[in-house]
Amino acid sequence: MRIAALFGAFALFLLAFLQGEAESRGWFSVSSIELEGRFNNISEQELNAVYGSLIGQSLLFLSVSDFSIKASEPAWVDSVRVRKVWPNKLKFEIVEELPVANWRAGQVITAQGEVISPPKLPKLPLPYLQGPVGMSRNVLEQFRLVSQVLTNSNLKVKTLELEERGAWNVYFTNGLLVKLGRDEILSRLQRFIAVYKTDLSGRMARIDAVDARYPHGVAVIWKNLIE
């Protein structure tokens, strides 16, 4: 029992000695970081600006988990695999977040339905989704359903909006607003598409908005055009 205690004390002493020597002499200190991955919305320069604080840290006394926490900090990083390359190097294999829509002001919804807030938002050709805080997944799911309904039309969603009171509005890329209300959203959208194809598509310049909240039809709001 006493031998085990002495051995344990010696091991602790040796570990403390090695740590002190490693820190004072720079043994196994990180001198470079290698990045792997396809980066579309964040540059290696921006990543290195975040990871710069890892230079000089000890590979010997910090775990892969410790490094992973720092490596995952940038908003555009979805996942990262960290490897120690002895004696002085870190290797980060990074998977970037895949953006599917703009969310509210200055945020992005990813393919997993997560909301991220990048410090700099690139101009992405993505639809805009609007809704109350905490409703991003609901709005994204509704957007996917709406997009499926629009598959056989030439209409493309520019903005899908969920109001605080629960009503849905669709703004199309051709400038048209369609009010869908709170219930039977997809049925109302399908009814609007049928009317659009037969009666409205050739008169878009005269239409301000369409109210599809009626049970058996739609109401067209015409622009006040001065002859």
C-alpha cells in the first residue's frame, strides 16, 4: 500500500516536472495549424484569426477535446475533427455549415435547422424566412412544404413570413404577395396556384396582392394604375 502511494506521488512529481520543463523550453508547443475542408462562406484567414490563440499551447497537456472546443467556435463550423501531429502541429478537418435560408436580421438557418449568427453575412442567393424568435424550425419546415407545392409552377419564394399572430404570407420573386392566413395553408396555396395559372399569370403588372384566406376562392387586390 505504501509502495503504491509512493509510486503515485513520484508520478505526480514527474508529471509536474515535465509540465514545467515543457512550458519553459517550449517542448510540444503548437507552432502551426493545418486546416482541411471546403470553405465557401468563411476563409482560412478568418479561421486562423480565431485559432491564433492556440499557437504556443501544449500538445502534451491539452486534450483533443480542449482543442475541439476552440476549433468549433466559428459560427460557420458545423463539425471538426482534431488531430495532434507530433511534435508541434494541430490538424483540423472542418465541415462547414450548409446554409439553406436567411433568417430574420443577419442570421442564417442551416440544413439541420440550426440558427447561426456569423459576424459577417455573405450575400447568398437564398430565400428569406421571417418569424418569431424560436420558430425557425417551424418556418423552415413550412418553407419546404410550400416549395414542394410550387414544384410544377414558375413561382419561386422570395420571403416566407410567419406573423406573431400565426398567419402566413408568401412573397414571390415576381413581386406578388399572397396572404395564406393561419389554417389550411397548403390547400389555400394550391387553390391560388390554380387561379394564377388560368387567370392571373398574364396580368401580374396590375396585381398588388392576393388574399387566399377564403374557403372557396381568392380575392385579388389590384394596383391603382393611373392611365
